[in-house]
Amino acid sequence: MNTPNKAAWRTLLRARRQATYDAAGNLTATVSSTATVDQETVGRDLARTGLAFLDSLGAGESVCAYVSMAGEPPTDQLLQILFGSGRKVYVPVCEPSHQLSWTPWYPAVPMVRSAFAPVMEPIGPRLPFERLETVSAVLIPALAVDFTGMRLGQGGGYYDRFLPSNTTIPVAALVYEHEVFPAGQLPHNELDAPVNYALTPDRYQALGTPAEPLP
């Protein structure tokens, strides 16, 4: 499908995310199976589900995740719990030509705004993905994902370039519950690489399987 169609979807999904926050900064019930909750509760649920997902994959010395931006499923508590579980945690840093390097994350790590994207990045050594130690999974941002594993990102192209180079390590897209779509519903093209899992505050779900709805 073409780029304008993807752009229209991004506009719609961003607007929906913005609308999920009420005047008090709480998240509405559209992002969770529970009643209206605050970001701290959603972050705690995502941390619990993310740790269960990592544990289900077995041993691994490290995990790749990311520092969430406003409106995204909040990853602060997820990063904390992964680090506290004894894993090494790496998050991406943006490089020229829409490439990614990875740097260690730890509580209270100094942060700086990226020179290439509207995100915050830790200050530290920048490593190529192949130099990271025994990565058990890669957790990445998304605006939506469908049951074939097709992911709609923010449009920067960083992960579109990274994903084809990673063919063996499980990749999970972090989204809200209502952002998991039936197979074939999201626009995509030949440059899009599928992911293996959807990870929401409520559950994790294998993708690339028959298009069954989340229970």
C-alpha cells in the first residue's frame, strides 16, 4: 500500500492516543481492560507483562527496549523491572542515515535529546547490535500492529532499517490493547518487516499466526 495511506493511518492513530488522556492526565478505558487508570498503573501493568514475556523466552543476559515518549505505553517501570531482574538493558540511539546504535540503560542514567529525532537518549557507549551480549528479545515502539506481524511505526524509518538485519531474535511491538488489528488491516509495503509479538499492558500475543482476536 502507498505512503499517503500510511500517513493517514498515523494521523488517526496519533489522534486516538492523544484522546485517551483526560484533563487530569489519566488514561481512559480504551487502553486497558480495566476502568480509567493513570499512567503509573498502566506502566506497572506493562512492566509485569513485559517481564512475563521475557521469562517465557528463557535465559538471556540482556534485552533491548526503549525510552517511551509522551502518548506511548509508558516504559519507565518496564525498564526498571528488567534491570532489576539482573538483565543488561540496552536502548537505541539514533545515528546518521536512519541507523540505530545501542547504549546501556540503568536507573538515573544521564539523558540528552537526540540530535536526529525527537527522543531522549542515554549518554554512554554506542554499540552495534551484533556486539550486544545474548539478547533474548527486542521491544520496540509502534502505533499499531496486526496479526500477521505488520507494524506501523512513527515513520522515521529507523526500525524499518534495523528489523531486516535481525532474523533470529524475537521482536515485540509495544502497543495499547485497541492498537492490535486483524490480519491485513494495516497499510504496508515491501520495506516493512514483520514483528513476532504484540505486547500490551494486559498481555503478550504471538503474531504471524491465524487471525484470532485477543481473548
